[in-house]
Amino acid sequence: MHTPAHPGADDFDFEFGTYAIHHRRLNRRLSGCEDWTTFEGRCTTRPILGGLGNLEDNTLDLPDGRYRAVALRSFDPASGLWAIWWLDGRAPHALDVPVKGRFDGPIGLFFADDVLDGRDIKVRFTWDRRNLDEPRWEQAFSADGGTTWETNWVMRFTRVADAT
């Protein structure tokens, strides 16, 4: 294992390579919905910016059709914070508001202020890398300033052999 030049810059190195993803997504957010849709996907992640960032290329196989998306992550050595942006191929000119945060041990928490259906919300991403071959990601929204959270998307990653 290497020692990064900037502590925290290697936080997402566990995700380099290819994963099959099992998605579980709430059908409607912050509306009292209890119905979930499950679907499969795949991603490949590689380093960029000389190791101070990475790009996660995703294929999502929703029941109504496949789409592509990317997660773009960059690390700021001065603050020790990561920023994560999401770009959905169905809206190719709309980059989501970045969530920012860091890992504390195997759990990473990342937050942003955003708007959903005209209402101010808080967004939280939680990365769990306790099992490096099967990491987990969750997205949750809060409409009350972070007092309560509704998890609306869960992704379970399973490492697969990279194509050679």
C-alpha cells in the first residue's frame, strides 16, 4: 500500500476497477412514498488529476431503459475535502450540485444544499468501504435542515474481474 502525498487523497482508491451494482431506489422522494424500484448496473472507476480525483463511468439498467452517467470526484489537499458531482446522460448539460465531505475511517459523509421540486433540501451521500470488495453507497434527503433524513437510493457494489 502506498502513502499518498496528501492525506485523504487515496480515500476512493478502493473503487478503482469494475463493479456490478445492485440499485435500490425510492420511487418518489420526500413524499411519504414507500415503494422502491430495484435494478442492476455497472461502473468502472479510474484515477484522474494525477491521483487527486477519479471518474466513475456508470451504466444503469432501469426497468424502462438503460442510461449512462458519471460521478466526478476531486480532492482538495488544502481542506482535505472531496467534492462529488453527478452528470446524468439523460440531462447532459445539467451537472448536479456537488456534495462535499471526507472519510472518517471506513465511512465517508458528504453533504450539499440543493432544491427538490422548488423546496430547499439537504443531500447526504454515505460511502461505506468496510468491505472493499462490496462497498455500499446511500443517498438521503432532508427537508428539515438535517434533523431527519429519508434514504432514497442505495447501491451495493460487487467487484468483478476487469476485462483485459
